[in-house]
Amino acid sequence: MSPVSPKSLSPADRAPIRVAMLGCGTVGSEVARLLTEQAGELAARAGAPVELVGIAVRRPDKHPELPAELLTDDAAALVARDDVDVVVELVGGIDPVRSWLLTALNAGKSVVTANKALLAEYSAELFEASDASGADLYFEAAVAGAIPLLRPLRESLAGDRITRVMGIVNGTTNYILSAMDATGAGYAETLDEASRLGYAEADPTADVDGYDAASKAAILASLAFHSRVTAKDVHREGIADVTASDLAAARTLGRTVKLLAICERVTADDGTESVSARVHPVMIPRSHQLAGVGGAFNAVYVEADAAGELMFYGQGAGGAPTASAVLGDLVAVARNQVLGGRGPRESAHAALPVRPMGQTPTRYHVSLDVADRAGVLAQVAQAFAAHGVSIAAVRQRDANDTASLVVVTHLAPDAALQSTVDEIAKLDVVHDVVSVMRVEGEDA
Ligand SMILES: NC(=O)c1ccc[n+]([C@@H]2O[C@H](COP(=O)([O-])OP(=O)(O)OC[C@H]3O[C@@H](n4cnc5c(N)ncnc54)[C@H](O)[C@@H]3O)[C@@H](O)[C@H]2O)c1
Ligand SMILES: N[C@@H](CCO)C(=O)O
Ligand code: NA
């Protein structure tokens, strides 16, 4: 018999790519299912069989549905095994996952992870380990679940200059804000309902306080602007302070409220460049593409010099959608191993500094209940002028001896806007500050 060259082997006859999976919960269980159900197709696409050789979970006895011989509660030992080529991490959190993934990468084992919290803090360290050993690091599932977003940023748009990434990257908060908008109910009441229906987790802190979105913003800004941006660099405000009055004020202006992650490349007057990354509630016109994104969906809008505007939309969470992104990464890793290639490495050459929130240009909407008498509007306008903030629009409605005043500003440094609002709140003629919120997008 003549010897068979490796190139002539069919995928099914090639040595398998051996995968250790850490975590088998919401996402992991779907990854395990798809790896089994689609084994033939995955082998054909990857160029070799993709074989699950071990699964680490906290409680193996709680998984009668999985082959007992694959299960272990010792993730560190599984990662270290000689018969593991790739580690798929679906546990979440920073420790002890960080050390498992460093061990894997240092040993030349490629990593696929959905762990935004870890990447937003330690991606530089993980990339260094992957560079040193030649292992791949893929993490499409970490931001916006099923939506192909990180691969477009890392690869498809690698030849362009991205100026802005803005979007809805947290499904839980989008569900709550959409429901508040639809029903007129308050935040606490709507959160209770979202928890009851299973849209909010038992501990919703990471979502409602914006930590989840801030981690994703850090990852997006790092990739889009070829710089290192960590979660600590991201200005973060959650939705706990968004009131029914804010939604009502937005409605009056033909707007709605969304929790947005906004990453921008900012050029100062002297030409120096920096990066701004922030997560906070924003009023956007109902005609804006992001306003129509309801429920638990995600959508991200990218602006690049040559490409223009791009929009990415789909399911940002859930077991099967997130598993889709994990499987895509796993096929990419397997292809690289079969063909001898490498995935994209860290690209942080621009090394742009992060601009503090106070210096970031934003626009505010301010709704006030004021005394309805001569000179009140002048006093309010004077407060804006004193801080160098230019007013774009003013609307007044009278009710008995009180007037409702709505002011929308032009762009100004966020700190100047904040100081203006603080000063206005102290004016005797201002009875109540009904709503203060940043705005994005032009009115139709
Ligand atoms: N659920 C989603 O919709 C979603 C979407 C995108 C990204 N993610 C990310 O995917 C990851 C997993 O999320 P999930 O929702 O599947 O979580 P989960 O809580 O449902 O599952 C976690 C799994 O990790 C295992 N685990 C925990 N500690 C362990 C330990 N010390 N040793 C071994 N196993 C351990 C648990 O047994 C469980 O199987 C997280 O990083 C999360 O942020 C989740
Ligand atoms: N908790 C996240 C899951 C996806 O990362 C969300 O609500 O969008
Ligand atoms: Na994604």
C-alpha cells in the first residue's frame, strides 16, 4: 500500500481536535449538545473531528444527562491533561478561571471563552500568554452573544479606521427599559416582573448596575481602537435610577431611553487622539435604529471611515445563541490547528489614552418644574451660559403657577453639564428636577 499523505485524509480520518469544556450550565450544555448533534458537519468544516474529552462542572452528580466518564469537578487537572488540545471556558468570573486559562495558553492550548468579565480586566495578560506559546484566543460569545461582532472588528474591519461603536449590549436592562416604556411602570416594579419571568437573574446586579455592559464596552473599545481599555476605564451608570418620569419625559420629546455602551475615538482641537468608553442610560429618538430594539435583543452600531455605518443585530444571550458563537470560534481554532495557521492576535499598537468622562463631549436633556413668572427662563439659561453650555432647544408648558421646562443642550464636556445641573437644582425658582439624561441622535 502506498503511504497516505496527510492532505489526502478525509476529515473523519484525521486525528481529532480534543476539547476540554469548563462549565456546563446555560451555555455549556448547549455547546455539548451541538458538538454531539452536529459532529459530522463540524468535522467536515473544521477539517478534523472535534471531540469532547472532558467536562468540568462544580457538581458532577447533578449531570446525569452527560457521560459520567467525561465529568470531573477538577478543572485545573482537566486543563493540564496531555490529551487536551483546546479549552472552552464557560464558567465565568475572574478567579479561578484566570489561572486555568493562563495554564492552558502557556501550554500552547488554544482557548475559546465567553467570559467578558475576565477579558475586560485581563485580556492583555491572556494575549501575552497566547502570543508566547502560539495558541489562539477567541471570544466571540463574550460580547453580544450570537451576534458576529468581535470577528468583524478584529478581522473584517482590520483595514479600516473605526471611529465609533455604540449599542445595546445587555439584554436584561433592555428588557426592563422596553417594559417601562411600554407600561409606564417604575423601575423596581418592572425588575420584579422581569425576575419573575426569568429575564433577570436571581442576582441582577451585574446587569442592572451596568457592570456587564461596561465589560463589553471595554472589549469593544480595545478591539475597535487597537488600544488597551479595561473595565475600570469605562464610565459606568446602570438603570436603577431611571424613573417612570424619565420615560414620560422622553415620550413627550418623541424619544425613548436605552442603556447604551458608547465607545468613541475622540480627536482634540490640538489633534491629539484619545478613546472614550462609557455605559449609561441615554434618550434616543424613536426613529433611531437602536430605539426599535426591544426585549432581550442586542444591537450594535459601528462607524468606520471607509465602511460608513454598519449595524449588527440579534440575540445577545441565551444558551443556544451564545453556543453558536462558541462553536464558530471552536471551528476556527480547529481549522487553524489542521492547517497550521493562527487566529488574530492582540492589536493594541495605537495605545490611545482613555479620556475621563468629565472631558467627554455629551449632550443633556433636562426637564424641570419651575415657577411660572418673569425672569425664570433667563435664570435657568444663565446657569447654562455660566458653564459654557450652549442650549439647542427649549420647550415650556404651563400648568397653574408652575411651568414645565425642557432644555436640550448642544455638545459640551460632561463635567460642565453636570455642574450646570447641580447649580440649576439649587435655584429657588426650580421646584423640581424631573429628569436629567444624556441624549444621542438628532430628532426627526
Ligand atoms: N447565559 C448567557 O446567556 C450568556 C451569554 C453570553 C455569555 N455568557 C457567559 O458564559 C459564561 C457561562 O455562563 P452560563 O450562563 O452558562 O453560566 P452557568 O452559571 O449557567 O454555568 C456555569 C457552569 O460553570 C460550572 N462551574 C462553576 N464553578 C466551577 C468550578 N469551580 N469548577 C468547575 N465548574 C464550575 C457550573 O457547574 C456550571 O456548569 C459566563 O462567562 C457568562 O458571562 C453567558
Ligand atoms: N446578562 C447578560 C447575558 C449576556 O451577556 C445580558 O442580560 O445580556
Ligand atoms: Na458575539
